[in-house]
Amino acid sequence: MLEIKDLNVFYGAVHALRGISLTVNDGELVSLIGANGAGKTTTLHTISGLIGAESGEIKLDGKDLLKSPANTIINMGMAHVPEGRHVFQRMTVEENLLMGAYIMKDRAKVRDNLDMVYGHFPRLFERKKQLAGTLSGGEQQMLATGRALMTNPKIILMDEPSMGLSPLLVKEIFSIIEKLKESGITILLVEQNAKVALSISDRAYVLETGKITMEGKASDLEADERVKKAYLGA
């Protein structure tokens, strides 16, 4: 579904991504792990068109994303849940969700999608008239994820969904991510909590200073002594 080949990205003179290549197949949950500053968020921003690339290829179902404006990529079936949630603080929960469906013309389908999101996140239904800025961090993460689901994406890019959450909420958020995968949604997950990310992923890549240094089955990487030492606290 998603294919990246020899991707190079610069921030001025800084070579942020150094010829990285990765794939995410239909129905997979793939994790991208690494330390702060490794280039994980840059990778997601480049995929979704928020920043440009110097060279390389990014294709979604064979379509070249590097030649597509950022505002058209969502129409291709991609959604992005950004680091830090970025919900509309002064809008209600339901207004935030409806903003996720702003490109859709079929209002009946929008209502069906809203019901689907409330099915995944009953807590959002309970708080649908509440201002998003008054939600807890975990609830805002649910809202950001629900907003991404409103267009029935084929693939979701998720950036640090556990950031700033308590261990109990982290467990709940990752349980939701597993359920989304089981429903058929393809997911590329960037996550600092490597142990939890690897435990729910099919495959994973390790990104270090802009380069992919390891890749393979998530279970194999979880058992690898180098990964244990660097990212799992062993």
C-alpha cells in the first residue's frame, strides 16, 4: 500500500532523512521507533505532504505522493493523527469530528461515519457537546484519532499517541489502536514507547539519525539484544 524508496529530506543544511526506504502492506500495523531527533516525525510529515523531499519516492497504491499537494493526499485515503493531538480547543467534540469530514459531500455518509467513531469511542459520544479543550489528554487523543477516521482512510499515520499519558491511558489507547487494525485499517505508528509499540505491531523499523538501521518482524526486533539495550530499558 505505502512504499518509500531512498527518501532524502533536508532542513536547511541538515540532512534529516538519509535515503530511507520502507513499506507498509495492506492491513499491517508497522512501527517506526527511534530516539528523539531520529527523524520519525519528519518521515510522517513528508509522507503527508507537510514538508518537501529533496529526492526519493513515496507512493500510496502506486500514486506518487511527492507530486501531490498536501490538501489532496487526504482524498487518496490517508489520514494523519499528529503528535500533540492538535484538536480545535474551542469547538465541541462533535464539531471537531465533523471537521474531519469536511471534504465529504454525502451528509448521510458523514452521519454514518460519526456513528462509527462513537462506536469506537463511547466516551466521545458522552462528551459530544463538551469543548475539546476541556477533555483529558487521553480523551483528546481519542478525539484526534476519531477525527482521522471520519473519512474512512485506508491508512492512518499516528505520531506519538502515548505522549503525556498515564500508564493506564497508554494501555487504553493502544488497545484502541489494536482494534482499529483488526477492523482492517492499515497503520504506520511512530512511538517513543518502543516496548508497547513492538508488542502490537506486525513489523517495525528502527530509525537512527535519519537512517533505517534495523527492520524486521516486530517480535524479532523485540527479542534483539541491541534493541533491548537501546530502546526497551534492558
